[in-house]
Amino acid sequence: MRMLLFSNEPLYRIIRHLLLFASMVLLFSWVTFSRSGGSGGFLKDFLMVFQNALFFFGYAYLTAYLLIPVFLVRRKILVFMVVFMALGCGLSVLKFAVSDFLFYGSIAPENHGAFAGLTAARILINTKDMTFIVAVFAIAKYAKDHCMLKSNIQELEEKRLRAEIKLLDHQLDPHIIFNNFNSLYSISIYQRERLRSTLEKMKTIFQYLFCESKLEKVPLAREIDMIENYIGLEKLRYGERLRVTFTSEGNFQNLRIAPLILYAFVENCFVHGAGNDPGKTWISIGLSVKDSNLVFHAANSFSGSAMKLAEPDNKTQNDFNIRRLELQYPLKHMLRINKKPHEYRVELQLKL
């Protein structure tokens, strides 16, 4: 049904216009037959209405597809009115010449024979009557066009958002890979005995990154596994100079989340916190779920000089994360970023 009403394919357009024409002809044939008392038979009334409908619909098509686009859309209102009336009068004269007044004699018997000849009044009255079909046709056409335009705009907006999300994901992938290989490089030099466990964690992370993260949504439990593996990897890298706490509470079953939404904030803690502070540092990460509401926080310590050095990159990354939230969770999230003395904290509430 939607294809029939809105599709611009030639077949559907032809069927749609034929149905409109047929329904109007049948409607007015029934009205004519009823008002004339059925004296001339329905077929005679039908043929007469059909003949007149050709002029009525011709007026409607010429107005909708020629006059409105050429004059009215271009704000040539006065010219449109003049041409519209002239066209209507011209078609009325032609219609009277062809139909020989049968239409008015059938619809309004009291007026039959009241006109001695083809007068200006008759032409104007007929033109006025034809505008009814023009109005019905124009309303139907432009209502359909408005719906199609609205639908196309919505479709284009959805495509644009999907393209932007993909672009953001593609920007995120190299960032994650680069940081993880930094960790691997550091461990391979200074803690070679931990290289095996590091590679196992990286394997899990990359599997998530290259396979599951391309999905629109993933199980929340898998996102948490990704975070835990990443934390484990970074703890191996930084050793005792970094104290990390991670907590998760609630029932994660049957809940899904956009991949890497939480991970990006976790990664920030390590890259822009411990990664830029050579002293002893701490990171606190936690999340809790109640029903479908998720509350998440990620906080890290920083030294003044380290934070000043990392601030431009950190701001860029936060803008990146914020944009992903806006695209994937519009009106379903609340994000707060607080910078305190020696502490950087992100708090996120998310409706899954």
C-alpha cells in the first residue's frame, strides 16, 4: 500500500492516477444518476461524466504540473492567477463545445436549457466547478510530495548519522590499536616474563575490536569484558606505580550497548592520566546497572604539568566521545566532566 501511495516508479504512478480518475468518475456518475432520477440510464450518465472528467482532470494536471511549478513556486502569483483563469476559461469553452451541455442538464435539471448560448457567465461557472477537481488533485499531490519530502529528509539524516558514526568508529580503531601496541612494546622491553599473558589479553581486545565493535549494539557484558581486559593489560604495563580499582554491579543480562562507548572513557584515564604522569597515580572506574539504567564513572589522578601537556588531546578525545553519545543515544544520556585539583572525573548516566 505504501508503494502504491508514495512510490515514484512509473507503474505505481500510473496506477495511482488511474485509481483517482476512476474513483472521481464513478462518484460523480452516481451523483448525476441519482439527481436525474435514473431516466437516462447509468451508462449514459457515466459516459457523459467520463467525457467531462477529461477536461476537469486536464485542468488539474496542467495546474499541478505546469502552472504551479512555473509560476506559483517562483512567486509569480499575479501571473499564475491570470494564466490559471485563462486556462480554465479556455478548457470550459472546449468542454461546452464537446459535451453540448449534457453535464449541467443531468446534474441540475432546473438549469437545463436556462442558457441560450455560450455566455461569459456559463464559462466562469464551469471554470469555478472545475477548480474543485483541481483543488482535490493539488491537495492530494502536494500532501504526497510533503510526506515523501519528509521521509526523504529523515532517510538522508539517518544515512548521514550512520556515515558519521562509521567515520568516528574508523577514527577510533587506529587510536585503540596504537595505544595497545604501545603497551605491548613497553612490556616486551621491561617485563618480558609477562609477554604471554599480555598477548592473550590483546588477542581478546582485538577480537572485540575487529569483529563485535562493528555491530550496532553488543551485549553489555562483552563491553565490560573488553574494559577488564584492557585494564589488566595496562596494569601489567604500569606495574606498582599505578593503583586501579574497577567495580561493576547489577544484572547485565539482556542489556545491549553501542560498542566502545564506555571503553573510550576508560582509555582516556590511562592515556591522559597515568600515561602523562611519571609518578604514582590512581584510576577509579565503576559502573552499576538498575533495570535498563546504567551509571558509569571514570576518574584518574594527574599532575598539573602532565595535565597541561595532555589537555589539547584530552579535549579532542572528549569531543569525539561526546559526539558518539549524541549520535547513538540522543536524549538518553547525561554526561558530566569535572576537572578538580589533581583529579579528572567523567560521570555518565545512560538509558540502554
